[in-house]
Amino acid sequence: MYKGFSIVAVIPARGGSKRLPGKNIKKLNGIPLIAHSINQAKECSYIDGIFVTTDDDSIINVANQYGVSIIKRPSNLATDFSSTAEAIDHAYKQILLLGFGPDIILILQPTNPLRPKDLVESCISEFCNNMSSFDTLITVSENHLKLGKISTGCFSPLSYQLGQRSQDLDKLYYENGLLYLVKKEVLEGTGNIFGKRIYPKIINTIHAQVDIDEQIDFEWAEFIINKI
């Protein structure tokens, strides 16, 4: 509970990764990948409950070892085409049935395991202080790339003019996936995690560069943990 708001953390972790089988329980720096997000949620005193939503028995076994609650996700919400929003909407409805009545849902993706210290607390604090102005908080990072597209075999710029200096580019940002906060009214009204008014929490540290999908991403995360 923080400033009168009930807050639960939901960690979505399906079992069917194709490029890196079993990635959510693969050990990163000695503990399962999903445990990094579980532990970060546990360290935040503002959170009233932690839930893992999954379809996978191996993930359930690991989550049980860390003492968090389980939402068993139906198989039709755990396919390659299922969205995170669908999983969160289902989890939220199950959480209500369990007797919780959260005002805010914190979403921590296990594939983004490296978060700056106190990120969870600071995001919750900023979101709660701006609840009347925003529906969702997302973490973003500044994009420094010159982006374009290829059509009919030709390249054309999208985010800049050809020949433009990098330092003269308009500031653009990308969604880095470190965490999301959403008001219950958004989920109840749309079944989605993105409201119309989105608060951007800017994170430009190296943590935002880790999004684990392949083995090389694991190795990059290990390097950051141990060297940086």
C-alpha cells in the first residue's frame, strides 16, 4: 500500500520460448531469470501482493520456491500470438476472485531483469502523485539511431533528414519494457494495459539495453551484472 493505493505486481512468464527454450527459469547470475523480477518486487514495501501468471509447470515450481502467488494461465493465452495485455487482463480478473482489490497493477517482464536500484519505488511514487493526469506509466529510453525503412528496394529515412547531424535530431524515445504501471480502471474499461494518457519514465542507463530473447542476451546481461 502506498498513499492509500493498493498495488500488486504481476509477472507474465509463459513457457513456450522458441529461440531460447526454458529461458524464464534459465539461471542468470546464479538464480532463475524470473527470480530477478520476483526479488525486485519483494524489495518494494509498497507492493501488497506478487503474482506470476504462467501456463508452465516448471515456472510454477520455481515461483513457488520464491513464495509468490500463481495464476494458472490458459493455453490459449500462452501462444506465440498471445499478447501481454491479454495475460494481464486474465490475471487481474483472477486476482479479484482471490479477494484482492488492487488500484494499480505493476507489470514486471522477466525478460527485462536488470533494473536500476529503487526504480520500482520511484515509478510507483511518481505515478501515484500523478494519478489524476495519467492512466499508465511506461519506462522509455532515448533513441539515438537514424531510423528509416526500405520500400521497393530503396532506403528512405523516417526519423531524420539525410545528411542531418546526430546531435541535431529531434529527441525520440523507445519503450524499453523495464516496467509498466496501469490503473485498474484501464484494465476494467478496455482489457488493455495502455490508457490514453501515458506517463513516460525516462531511463537512459545500460539496464534498458537488456531484453533477453537469445543466448547472447543472457551473456550480455551476465557481463553487465559482473563487470558494470
